[in-house]
Amino acid sequence: MIDPQHLAILRAVHQTGSVTAAAARLNLSQSAASHAIAKLEARYQLQVWRKVGRGLQLAQAGEFLLDLAERILPELDHAERVLTDLAQGQRGILRLGMECHPCEKWLMRVTRPYLAAWPDVALDVKTAFRFDGVAALRAHEIDILVTPDPINLAELIFMPVFDYELKLVLPKTHPLTVKAHVEPADLASETLYTVPVSPDRLDIFTRFLLPAGQRPAHHIGIESIELMLQLVSAGRGIAVLPDWLIAEMGQGQNLAALRIGRRGLHKSIHLGLRKRDTDLGYLRGFCDIARGEGG
């Protein structure tokens, strides 16, 4: 049977670039790490890696084992944390991944009642704006993914939490406010502020501008929703945000909201889980509270 330590050494060598650095990370001696891999190679009569100059290059067997390590070790780490939590009297740890930038504001409304209802559950939030949240869910790096873009995969389930509409935010004095809705060509001369992700992940581009062969004059990604709204209010540009967030944060500012296209850009926030985890009480509890809060 393959020892998980072999996989841990292999992954650490791949990440650090040397056996010495990998051994230090794993609290092993360099000779112990080398001996463990040599024993594995002798058992199966094959090479895991070969020396190339001062570095190491994975052989075919090493590539296979590295892929195995990347899939198995996160699950083992998670299992160890769960068992530790149970031994300490906790019911578990909820690792939440966020793939919806503005939904941080919504999450604050959900976490307060959830923490009150599940005092023995630890909560760990990971912002997934710049990594593949679905891959993290499948690899057991997170337990629930908050996303507006569900994917049809056999081992996952995505449940809708609330619906919303993306709208254009602009100053009340902007000439476009006289229109019932904007068309793609209306944004050709504008500076467009969005959350800081690439255009291929933004509905304003993929569902509205690009199909019409249009782009804004400038596109700027901004982390802070507050700063984005201040820039729009000052007449520096326009922005695209969920209607519920505009209503919540735009009050009292020199702002107007306009429909994007005749039919609008409608979205839904979903919670993604692994199907085999849907019976875990503390995960189901979060989903129930999230659905109750809505948008």
C-alpha cells in the first residue's frame, strides 16, 4: 500500500524544488525523505524522479503520484481536522468559498444567525474570486461554494438561494438616465467599473457587450464597492452591480440604476455542495439560513 508520507514528500519536493527544502517543511531529515522515496522506487522497480542539472524532474510514475497526492492529501488533511474537531467537542468546521465578489455584503447577513444557531461549528471563509471555486469544492478544500455560475457535475449539487438583476449604476445627471434601458453601443464611450475579475467572467461582457461587438472605452476593476460607488457618484464612470446591493449601499448618493438591455441581465446566487455532504447538519443548516435571508 502506498504510504501517504510518500505522497506528502513528493508534493513538497514539487512545491519547494528540492528534497532538502521538502524535508524541512515536513519536519523530516533529508536522509529520511530520500530513503522513503528510494524504498518506494525499490518496491515498484521504477523511478519517481531523475536529476536534471541541480534540479529534479518527475518521471512518469512521479507525475502519476503527484496527481494522486494533489487529490488525496487535501481530503486526508480535512479528515484529520474533522476528527480533531469532534475530539474537542465541535460538530465540524464549515469552509466557505466565495465566488461572488459583492456577496461578501450578503454573507454578513447570513453569518450572524448561523453562528448563533451553530455555536460549536467553526467558520472559515475563503474568497474564491481568483481561483477555481468548483475545483476547490471537488478537492475538499472548501465545503460550500457561493457562486452565481453553477456547473452541472455529477458529484455536486447547486441550490438557488436568491435571484437578482445586474443593473448599470450611473450619476443621476448622466444623459443615459432618460432611457428605459441601455443598449451595448451606449457604453462604447464610457469608463466601466466592475468587480476585479477578467471580462470572460463578467456577464456585462459575455452576455451583453461582446455578442454585440462592443466594448467600453475603459474597463477598470475595483475591489471596494464603496469606492466604486463614490467614483460613479463623482461622475468618473459607470458601474455594474446587483440591484440588491445598489439598494443597500447606494442610498443617499447621487446615483441612478438603469436596466441593462430590454430584458435585463438576471442572475441567481447558488450554494454548491458535494452531494455526499448534503446530510451534514451544519452544512444543511447554513443553506437553510441562507435561503431564508435571500437578497
